[in-house]
Amino acid sequence: MKKAILRAGFALAGLGLLSGCVTERQEFTENLQLYGSNPYIEAPHVKDLEQRIRNVTLAERIIGPEFQTKFDPRNKAILDNFRDSYNHAELVANMALTRIEFDTAVASTYPVIGSETGCEVANKDAYFYNNDDEPTSFDWEFVRGTCEDGLAHGIGELRAAQSDARFVGEFDRGVMIDGLFTMKREDGRSVTQIGGVPGETHTARFLTTQTHPNGYQWHLYGDFNNKGQFDGFAINIWGYTNLLHVYEAGQFVTDKLNGFGARQVERDYGDGSAWHVWIGFYSDDTLNGWGAWTNTYNASTVGLWKDGSLNGIGYASDTNYNDGSHRFDVGNYVDGDAHGPFKTTEHGMFGEGEVVLHYDHGSRVYDESGDFDFGQMIALTAGAVAIGSADIDATSMAEIGGAFAADVLGDTGGSNMQSLQSAYNSRLANIQSSGTGSGGTDGSSGGTSAAAGEKLNEFDTTITCPDTGVTSDITIPYRTEACRVAALDFAKTFSCNKTDQDRVIQNCQSACGHPQCLQQ
């Protein structure tokens, strides 16, 4: 009741004193702070996503000259979802280096460079990011530095006549490892690259920036393969002279979001536009699984997505600017449209109330014959948390999700999931039976020291989630000790619905040769 009285006070103040001064966004953010989170959300993972999208919504998008060199609150809130995946201070410092003269940046990074000449460079074909048919490799000449056995080793400088290209950085036995690169493009833009150098067998993390003559900068930061594609964690930043706009961030596979990620896109809104933000689990560059969305003006939704549209349970929060009322609801979506019964709580000037509203593919209908099975909805949510947040292949996700939904909706007693588990067990048995090695603990430390085809070892463990106290007994198949450790971390992360999956995926790939720690 206290909240209702407070809300009525705000509304009356708006009518009597602030008419025309309170914007639609102000109404929405005020209501979010006043009424809190969606009361229908129970699963911890969904609450976590709701909090993430709330943080983005409440943060202001501010434009001004000071935000050429630092992120405004809105874009910083987006990046905060990935604080465990990169070093923010390092990114900002490297972006600052792209705005000064190259020689000045070199002097501040490598104050001492040797004077030896004629050293050989082993990877002259090393890749440097570019687009529009501009060169990505150069005919390098070693200018100065230090050598070992005739090979560049330590800090050295290279130059190429082509595009006035320069590289200053660290070498290891003739191989460029890390450093600063610059070149001039035919269109007048300059390119600056700071960080690692990718190769055929490894990705590298670096910042590459194109600076336009008008001051605009395009920053790409993250893990790149030697084809110039994001392949790991990455961020795409549009650097205006008065704003650093985060277009997308998250886990990528060959330039497509695959895993936990975020995207910010401008859409038409009324007579203007609004910057919409999506956060969640992506597959093949679209939201597939649990995700959250906000238009940052009057609405947000957390729910299950398929191919970029809400499909399944969704929890919505929105404000009606005409009367200042705020609504929370939960229900089912089909291809982005509300469909079926929705349980709704509305906060208005004179209090709050709960009703069940009915929709037919987005249109409100008044046939109240349908029943709202809220227990069934919660069961679907709990199962979908585990399924939708796990980074498994799309086929397995569809199989598991379909079997679970069929069991819940069809009241089968779990027969579909049991059949699916039997099928998976058979697949695993077929894989293991093809091996010729014996079981037991493998004491090696590398991810590739055991031959593929040998029988997998098994490690039984119990995982306890610190936030919920829920425990799970699992068996981890593995070949090497390094893979066992990575797989255990992977299992803990997803069993407890944590979202730092990019880190464990990278560890799995490194230790096991597979992003889900599935050694063959």
C-alpha cells in the first residue's frame, strides 16, 4: 500500500506541477526503481538476467565531448556484463594510444629499442586486420632491435613501403608476438593495431582502430583469428567524437555471436528513435535461449528466445505513459507475440491489482475460457534455465528442450527425458567401445597427450552451488588431467547457472580441443 500511495503522489505532482516535464523514459525508470523486479520471476538465472537489463535501462545515454575518451553510463553498463572477460582499464588505455602520434605511442610503450640490423623475421606473412581490400600482410624489412642467432628476438622495429606500414613490438625467435602496428589506407584513414599477432594455429587478442579524417574511430577489440574474424571474446565500438557506442560484445565464433553476448541497435520509436539492447545467449548470431531486451524507454522483457524472437515463457515490465501505470506480467510468446493467458499485476494511481489477460498472437481477446497453469509455467522455466543457458550444440538443445517441454506439458512422468538420456548413453557407449586403451587416471598435463580413440576416463564429483545450496552428482569423462580440470570448471559454471561461459569455453578449447570439454 505504501508503494501505491507513493506512486499516487508522484502522479499528482506530475499532473499539478510538472505537466509536460516528465518524459516517458523518466516515468519508466522511476517505476522500475519504485516497484522493483518482476514478482513472477523465481529462477535465480532469470533474476540475474532481469537485473542486468535493469542496470542497462536505468543507466543514462549521455552525449558530450568528454565521452570521446570514456564510456557514458549506458555503454559502460553494457560492458559491465563482461567484466570478467577483459581488462577494461587496458582497453581504455590502448584506445587512448590510437589518438596520439604513432612514435609517441611507441616511445611510451617501448622506451628502449636495440640497434642491431639485418635480423630475419620468420612470420613476414603475419595478419593485420583491415577491410575494403586493403592489405593485411606486408613485405617487412627489419629496421632495428635485438637478434638471436640471426633472428629477431626481443624488441624490434619493422617497416614496409606498402601503405607506409610500421610494426614495433616483441619478437620470439623471429616471430612477431605482440606490439603496435600502423598503416595508411588509400581512403585517408589510418589504422592502428595494439596487442597480439594471430597465426594459422592460434588466435590473438588485440585492439584495431580505424581513424577517419573527421575524428570518427571504429574500434574492434578482442580475440581474432588470422582471417580477421572475431573468434572468442570481442567488442565492436563505434567511436564518435562525443560518444563511445558499444554495438555488440560477447563470445564470438568466426564473426558471429555464439554464447553470452549483448547487442545495441537503433530502432524507430514514435517521431524519433530509441536504442534497443539485447543481452543473453546467442547461437549463430541470434538470441537462442534465455535473453533479455529493453527499448530503454518504456518496456523490457526477459524470456526464452528462438531465432531472435521470443518463443516460450516471457516476463515483461512496461509503463503506460498516459496514466503512469506500471505492469508486470508472465506468459507464453509465439514468434515474438503474446499468445494465451498472461498473469498480470498492474500498479496504478490508486493501488495495485492482479488479473489474467488473454492474447491471440499479440491481439488482446476477451474469451476467458483458457486456464492459466502457473505451476506448469514455473516448471518449464526451471528446466529452460538449465537448457537455455548451457553452451551445447543447437541439435542437443532442441532435443533436450523438446523432450522436457513434452514431459511437462503432456504429464508423461518424464518418459521423454528418460528416452533421450538412454539415447545419449548409447552414443557415449559407442564412442567409448571404439577405443583400445584402458581406463584409469591419466596423469598427463596437456590437452592432447592421450591418443584420440582411447577409452575415456571418468571422474565422479559433487557440485554445490554457493548461491542456492543445490547439489548435483555428475560424472566427467576426460582423457587428460588438464581437460579434467577444465571440464570440472565448465560443469560448475553451467550447473550453477553462471554467465561467465566465455572463460570456461576458452579453457575447454585449450585443454580439451573442444569448447565443451568433450575430448574425442
